[in-house]
Amino acid sequence: MTRKVADCRDMPSESGCTLTISGEEDEVLTAATQHAVASHGHEDTAELREMIRGGLKDEVSV
């Protein structure tokens, strides 16, 4: 299974957050949602989760 990455730098943000989360898709989605709620004041909604899921990228191995 391909690991996924959620990177706050790819999302619109006034705070300039640079957090990057990587792992299996469900793990990243859960962690990124919790971060968006706790750190950015978003509500945990289906729309937020879909926005985050749509912004996930495949992790690139170096």
C-alpha cells in the first residue's frame, strides 16, 4: 500500500503551519483532521475530511 502525505503548506492557512503527516491513508486522514480541528479551529465534518482526503499525495521515497 502506498503511504500518503498531508502537508499543511498545501492548504490555505493564515498561520503558516508547516506540519507534514505521513502514513497509511486512514491514519493520515484521522491525524490531519484532528490537527485541523485542534490547531486551525475547523469543525470535524464530512466536508473537511473530503477536502483533506482530496489533498493527500503519495509519499515520495528518496
